[in-house]
Amino acid sequence: MASVGRSGPKPGVETRERLLAAAESLFMEQGFRSTSLREITARAKVNLAAVNYHFGSKDALVREVLQRRLGPLNEARVQYLDRLEAEASGPLPVERILEALLLPALRLSRNPLEHGSTVLRLLGRAFSEPGDYMKDFLPDQYRVAARRFQQALGRAMPHLPESELVWRMHFTFGAIAYVMAGDDALQLVASCQAPEADNPEAIVRRLVPFLAAGLQAPTAPPLDGSPPTLAGTLPRRAA
Amino acid sequence: MASVGRSGPKPGVETRERLLAAAESLFMEQGFRSTSLREITARAKVNLAAVNYHFGSKDALVREVLQRRLGPLNEARVQYLDRLEAEASGPLPVERILEALLLPALRLSRNPLEHGSTVLRLLGRAFSEPGDYMKDFLPDQYRVAARRFQQALGRAMPHLPESELVWRMHFTFGAIAYVMAGDDALQLVASCQAPEADNPEAIVRRLVPFLAAGLQAPTAPPLDGSPPTLAGTLPRRAA
DNA sequence: GTCTATAATAAGATAGAC
DNA sequence: GTCTATCTTATTATAGAC
């Protein structure tokens, strides 16, 4: 139904794509709520009204931008996880499950077809502004994948109570989102700049050991000083 | 210089406090940027113009709300850390350093003098919207405390390269901020609701082992498959 | 499909009476 | 100190010519 190049003043077909690309990069830099349609259409070099013509509203544009990335990303994550489990004999070690969670995002971020490269930060933003645009949208997008990873992690750490696992996944996603959102927050921590802040692969390589250790940590004592139970299978450090 | 109860239509002295309280609770629930002055003055049951009279601008109000909490909080954290170090002989275990980071926030959140109790979420919000209102404000507020904790953690894990430590602190703050921001994001992870989501103490008790293990995790192999080095002192799990 | 022009809303800030 | 009324600005969204 769409045009194939007719009589419009501009090339025609690519306006929608230009808008998605401009919106994505601006959302990445500034967040969703802080970015106006005027900024988006200016960067895309299209008319302001084009947003409403192609998407209907700013909300719909936001959803479209996210869906374009999150859909394939979570599919890739689950597929990656499926493949790892199919190849392995027993339950996967936690580190490999984290790989399945992080590497597809890393690949996406370095796909030269995607203009700006750092799609990671867009995802971080999405998790950093949950109450604004994606109150009921993001959960649907993530619930399937989240359940799948919870299942895998539960198999990797059969002794960890489910309630504890849920919390630790929450902590994990928090660390991931924060790191992915990037830029501003980084300067808060260090007097010195964190090294390699712009290299996603380096970040992932540092993140996996941190999260794997956290996920497999001994559980806290109930409330008194009784000894902690061993949480997971502790594949590397078991005696 | 301020009034002591004169001829104004309303009680008088407490308008400023009412504004701070209303703003704080609304920022907590919706974030900073999403909250308008009109909502704030409506909840505080004061006139719209009062904000500009007492604070000068919305930005100044935001800073005031944050400073009222973050200042004392970070002071308490550093004092707590100082006291722990004074009492201890050697370097502190990582778990205790994390205590110093989290318990003062926990106490603040349960101070019955503070109306709504969950000040934690305000702090989480502050870290979740870094680019908006606190671009240069939050860093100043945190830099001193952050350096202090980096120092303590460096002593606890003398073998961990500083670059690695900075990143791990970053991951740590991310997990903390995400958990503190609370509410919306929590539903993303689990089909089931996370237990005790409204009990800060329970969250802290689960968070400390997770973060302590992450901070002390073995470092990643450089790029190939060479064996990881032991990062910190691993006080509990050392062979 | 694209554009100009404009409507409709909501925001932060101020002036000036009381 | 507080209030009403208003200004200015920025936003999303639309109507209608081309």
C-alpha cells in the first residue's frame, strides 16, 4: 500500500525510517519524556506533522521505537539460551546464562547497519523511565523472556529459593539497566573516569563475573547470626 | 526573619514545609520531570505562586528536596563508615562497607518523623533521572561519599585493579538505585510478585550478600581463556 | 505523503492587590 | 506571605492546501 517513490517533495518512502532513527538516537541521549517531537523531526529533517501522520501520536512512536529493538532482542536472547541448553548436557552455568542475556544486546549494538551503534543505551533508558511511557508496554515485552531466564537460572541454582532468585534477578536487571543507560550516571561514582565506558564488549566482560557471583552468593542469615546456606551450585568455587 | 504566625490566611510558617513534603512524595511517585508545580501546590494545598515565592523556581525546589535528604544521608553514611573503621583493626570486610552504604538509608526510610516513610524511593528516582535536573547537582552531593567508599573498598580488596573497582561500584550503585526506585520496575521481572517488596530491611538483607559477592568476584579473563585472577581478598571463600 | 499554519493544552514564571 | 489573574513559552495534535 505504501508509496514506491512518486511525486512527493522528498524521497518518500524513508521518512518513517528517518523518524524512527532520529527518535531512537534522541531517546537514547535524553530519555523519552525529555525529547520533544520538534527535536525529533528536526533531526530527521522531516516535517513536524509527519510524526502524527505516520504514527498517530508520540506515545505510538515511542512504542514503535522500542518494539523495533526489544522484540528481536528478546527473541535472540531466548534463542541463544535455547541453543546453549540444547548443546549442554546438564544445567547451564550461570555465566553462560548471563551471556545469553547480554551478548545479543552487545551484537545488536555493534551492527553497522544500525546508525549510532549504541542501542544498549536505549534499552537502559527504557528501564530507567518505567512509569512514563511504558507502564504496561514494557512488561509484556519482557515477561516471556524473563520467565524463560528465571527457569534457566533456577535450574542452575536448584537450592536457591524462588523468592531469593526473583530478587536477585531484579538486582541483576537493575545493574544492567543502569550501566546501559550510561553517560550521565557514570560520572557520579568516580573522581576518575571509568575506563572503556564506550566499549560495550568491555563492559559486558566486567559485568558477567560481577553478576554471576552475586547471583550465586550465599544467602543472608534469616535475622540472627546463623550460618548462611550455600545458595547455588557454585560451579567454580565449590570445595 | 520568617514569620512567626501573623495575619496570613493560612497558618503561615508551614507553607514551605508543606511544599517540600508534597513535592517529595510526588517526585517519589512520578519522578521529577513528570511532576508539575500545579500538582505539587494542589497536594500541599497552597497557592501555585508559593513555589516561586519560597524557592524561586522548580529547579531550586527539586534541589532543595534532594539536598534535605541526600546531605544528611551521605554524612551519616560516611560517619558510619568512619566509626566501623575506627573500631576495626584491619581493613573492613566488604559486607560491612555495604552496611555503611545501605543502613543509614534504611533508617532514614523508617523514621516516623518523615511522613511517607519511603525516602529510599526518592533517592532511587534521583539516580534514575540523572540527565534532567541533577546534571551537575547530584555529582557534587555524592562525590565526596563515593570517594570515601572507594577508598574503603580498595583497602578491603587490595588486589582489585582500580579500574575494575570503579566499574563494580558502578554496577553496585545501579542495582541499589534500581531497587530503591522500586514500584513500576519490579513487576517487569517476575510473573509472581517479589516478596516483601515494601520492606526495606528485607531488601537490604538480600542485597548485601548479592553485592558483596559481586564486588569480590574473580575478574574476567583478559580476552582469551586464561584463568581468572582472584580479585579481592575473598574473606569468606578463600581456600 | 508532505507541507504550512494553527489550534488546544499545559507548563513555569510574574505582577500586583491584599 | 498569600492570593488571583495573567504572561510567555513549549508542547502535542490537527486541518486543509498542495
